[in-house]
Amino acid sequence: MDKLKKFLSKLPHPVRFAVTLTIGFIFLIIGILGTFLPVIPGVVFILLGLSILALELEWARELNKQGMQGLERIVARIKSFFKPKKK
């Protein structure tokens, strides 16, 4: 993501805004399609699209933050499930 930020920072704002929106919405659409198609990992593309959109849009930043927090909770539950139980 840092490489993308560095590349986009060199562009003028209107171009950066258009490129960010285009790439972000493409990944978001692929992610939405991925929720219905078994070959595409939908959640991964949705989070990637939101992360790219979050570079320019406030609502995407908020959704991205909530999505990452939910993902962290899921990972914590999975880790606690596989954690060895103390006797």
C-alpha cells in the first residue's frame, strides 16, 4: 500500500482522485461478484477496494476501519479456539 501511496502522491490531485476511485471501485465490484462466485475471494477484494478508496474518501476510511476491526476479532476467536487448553 505504501508503494501505491508514493506513486499516487506524485500525480496532480484530480488525476490521483480519478485513479484512486477507478481502481478502488474495480476491486470493490470484483469483491461483490466474489461473494456470489466460488472462484473469487470476495472479502479480500472488498477489503482491498475499501483500503484503496480510503486513501481519498472519508466514508471508505471508516468502513475500512470497521472491517479491519471485525477481521481482527474473527482472527482472535480462531486463535483462541486452537490455543492449547490449560489443565
